Amino acid sequence: MDGERPTALHTGLSRTVELAELGPTLSAESETETKAPEIFRQLLQQAIRVSEQANAQALRMATDFAAVYAREQHLAKDFEAKLEELALLERQATRYAEDLATLLRLERERRLELERALGAEQNTNVELRRTGLQGVSHIVMAVSLKDMTTGQHLLRVRKYVESIAAKLGLPPATVEEFGYSSVLHDVGKIQTPDDILGAPHELSTDQFDVMKQHCIDGEAMLGDAKFFATGRAVAREHHERWDGTGYPDRKQGREISLAARIVAVADVYDALTSKRPYKEAWSAERGLASIEAGSGKQFDPGVVVAFVSLYREGAIEHIRTEVGDQP
Ligand SMILES: [Fe+2]
């Protein structure tokens, strides 16, 4: 019987009891023996699962860490880039500020230089103007010596011209310029033969052709100085007509300088209302009527309107009587 497994059939009640007590033990041992590999396998599997879970957890953590690290690295790079950008902006701002300061300094220096140059130019202009006006006086004196009637004629023309220019709203400097330029209108007559200048009758066609030359001679005599620019235009164009039938270039309308258009009215009115070797002086009314009749033909209509307005105010007659014909 040793080595045989006891059973309830082979033993009594107590044995059965024993069997009954021993039964589970014998059974557990038997199951243990039977299930040990399974348990071990299960434990092993469990251990493997735990290990796998741990590995997965570790991997996740590592991945998360890597992601966080990468993000932080990225943020760090962004931060560094921003810092570099800020540093660049700061350097640029500094450079702009320096450039601006340099520009301001240069601008200030340039302004001072311009002010100095302007002051010097103003002095030069004053000197040039003084010299120019002396030149005008000398020229007028020379013309006056040649033709005794010319001195008063020039003075009246100048006053008429200045009044018309002011009536047209021109600035004072231009009024003055037109005035001193107007006295140069017949400067070319210095070269006109005396017999034609003093002819006691109306000129023949040939004589008139010679007389016409005074416009071209006058412009040439006044050279190329800027001071005489308006004077040259007046000398050349004061016998041109608004309708283009004048001389020497048959200019018309606004092709003729404004100064010359004004001088044309003033010169003709004074010639008509003054005594000449070949005619008596016309009355002021007759002279005015002739000027009005020439509006749009011989004369600029706008200049005629200004002249008529001055006439109605009494300004023209005042000048005419103020500057007599006696030397
Ligand atoms: Fe003339």
C-alpha cells in the first residue's frame, strides 16, 4: 500500500474523515504541481505585461519629455530669434537716430549757408539794381540830349505805365520794373538819323522803315544783363500790335510781353496828346477815344480797360498836366 494513494473505500469512517481532511491538501498539492507551470506562465505573462506597460509608460514619458524638450528648444530658439530681432531693431533705431541727427545737422548747416548766400546775393542785387538804375538814367539822358521832347515824354510814359501796372494788380516790384524799363522803349533812337527824328512832317515809307529799326537797335543796345530783360522786351515789342499787324516781328496777343503791351498804350496816348514837329497835341478826350478805338486791334483790351479806368479817376490827366512839355 505504500506509495498508493488512500481512498474512502479502502478505509473506515475516521480514515474517510482523514481522507476528507487530507483530500484538499492532496488535491491542492496535486493542483499546485499541475498548475505551477501555468501560474508561473501567468505570472510571467503578468510580469511581461507589467514590464511592457512600464516600458510603454517609460516610452510615453520619454516621448512626452522629448516633445516638451523639443517645444522648449523651439521656444528657446524663437526667444533667441526675438532677442536677435530686438537687438537688430535697437541697432537700426540707433543708426536711424544717428542718421537723423546727421541730417538735421547738415540741414542746419545748409540753411545757414543758404542764408549767408542769400544775404550776399541780396547785397549783390541791391548793388546791381543801383548800377542798373544809374545806367537807365544815363541812357535816358543820352536820348534826351538827342531829342529835347523825349525827356518829358519818357517821364509821362513811365508814370502812365506804373499806374496801369498797379491797376492791373501787379506786385510793387513788377510795377517798378515795368516803370524803369518803359523809359528804355525808344533807346534805339540814339542811332536814328536826326533828319528823320526831327522831320516836321509825317515820315515817308523809306524814312519809316529806317525809324522801325530803333526797336531792333534798342534791344541790342541793352545787352544781355538780367536787369534789362524787361527793357529789352519793351524796346523790341512796343510797336507790335495786339492783332499782329505791328512791327518789327508782327507778334500778336500775349506773344507780346505784358510790359510792352502796357507801354504801347502809354506811348501812343502820350504821343497823341503831345505836340510833335509834324502835329499839334490832341485833347485828352480825343486821345482816350483813339485808345478805346484801338482796343483789341492795336492794344490789349485788358490794358485799355485799366487805362480807361484810370482816366475816369482823373489819374491820367493828373500825370499829363503834372509833367509839362517844357524842359
Ligand atoms: Fe518807339
